[in-house]
Amino acid sequence: MKNENEQIQVGMQVKWTSQTQGVSKEKFGTVYAIVEARKNAFGALPLGLTRAQIKFDTPFAGHKRYIVEIPRGGKSTKSDYYCPRMTDLQLAGADVGKVKQMVVEDEGHFL
């Protein structure tokens, strides 16, 4: 039987728990891109983002990763982009299918 994380695809809603300064918070978002091992995760991000919208700082990793988009909400039309640990992700709902599929297979660009 496949691990639930191996079934996660672009466009699916996911959740995970993040922790900072001793405070845990559950986050919900949509998988924006899948980044294969040793590929540049920054290359999978949409152009024109500010640094404040990018909530991770490791461009390369030795394992497959998921970039998750979380809209800021309120009057803002911006989203933030996270790259949580694959083992922390859980499916949170049905496939929303609104995000263009992107699998990063080349190095892309650097910010």
C-alpha cells in the first residue's frame, strides 16, 4: 500500500502543523508544485513574488518536496509559498484542480 504522501498531487488541498517559538499552528493550502530531489525549488515559484511571500529558504534538497500555496486572505490577493517536510503533509480535502500542474525537472532560476 502506498504512503498517503506519495498520492499527493498538484492541486490537492493539504494540511500540516508548523511550530515556531513554541507555538503550534495548523496550516492549510494547495499543492502548487512538486520539486524532485536535487532540483531548485525556487525555480518552481511564480515570477514576481516578493521575498516576504516565500516562506522557505532551501533551494536544493536530496529528497522530493512539495511547494504549498496559502492565500493571505482578507483584502489581499497575494499568497505565501511554503515547502513543508513531505512527512508532515496530510490530505485535507478533495482535489481542487485550479492550479496548473508543475513538476520541476530542471534547475529553473534563482531569486
